[in-house]
Amino acid sequence: MVVLGVLVLGTWREFQSGRRPKGVAHYLTGAFYLAYGPAAVAYTGMAFFWVFFGLGLTVLVSSLCLSRAMPGYYSSPPTSR
């Protein structure tokens, strides 16, 4: 969970500075959590592991939304008047 937090904060920082995130670490982590949550619930029977499903879904949806919201927005530097 700490690694996920660091990846999300790093991705957010890159979006805030106008760069697209390099690599696919946030997508891979989100997909892993999305698969791990239900598998862990099925294996252990503990509802707590649905948290991982929620985190994975949140990371994937927010990464996709942010990446689609930015194409072309930061492609050229702002012009001064």
C-alpha cells in the first residue's frame, strides 16, 4: 500500500507539472490490486480485501481520466502577451 501511495503521488506530481507520467507503473499496480482484491476475498473469506479492489479501481480510473484530460493542453508553452 505504501508503494501504491508513492506511485500515485509521483504520478500526480508529474501531471501537476505538465508532464505525462513515464512508464506504466500506476496502470500495472492498479490492475494488480483490481485482481488481487477479489482473489484474496475468495481465498481467505475476509471482506477487508475488497479495499484492494477499490484502490485498484480508483487508481485505474483516475489515471485514465487524467491522461485523457491532458492531451494537447501542455503541448506548447504558454505565450506571453
